[in-house]
Amino acid sequence: MKLKNSNEFRDAIRAADRSQAQVARAAEVSRQFVQQLCAGTKTTCTPHVAARIEVFLQVPKGDLFVDSKTNLVPQ
């Protein structure tokens, strides 16, 4: 899965009143990985991680991540 926009990702974390560490725990990844997504130095992750992040931040599926091959929201 590909992160659509690192700025929107950071905004979603703020809007949910969550920390990067909380997102990392919910997604079962390192805090550093979430920091890299926020900074834009990493832009991809597994579908499982993307789904866990979107659920934890309570955003609709596809708001933050799209399929890295098709750039579409997976069904």
C-alpha cells in the first residue's frame, strides 16, 4: 500500500488526538516507521498495516493509503 500524502497522514494523527507512538502500537510497527511515514521518507507498507492505521485513526478506507500498483483503493 502507498501513503497518499504524508502531510494528510500527520493531520489525521493530530485530528484523532493520537501520538505517533500510539499509531505505531496499533499498527504493530515501530515508532520510527511511523515517523518515516510522517516525514515522507517511507511511503509504502503492507495492506495489513495500512488497514490498522486507518481503523485506529477512524478514517475511511482509502483516505490515507491506496494500492501501490494501481493507485486505487482496494476492494
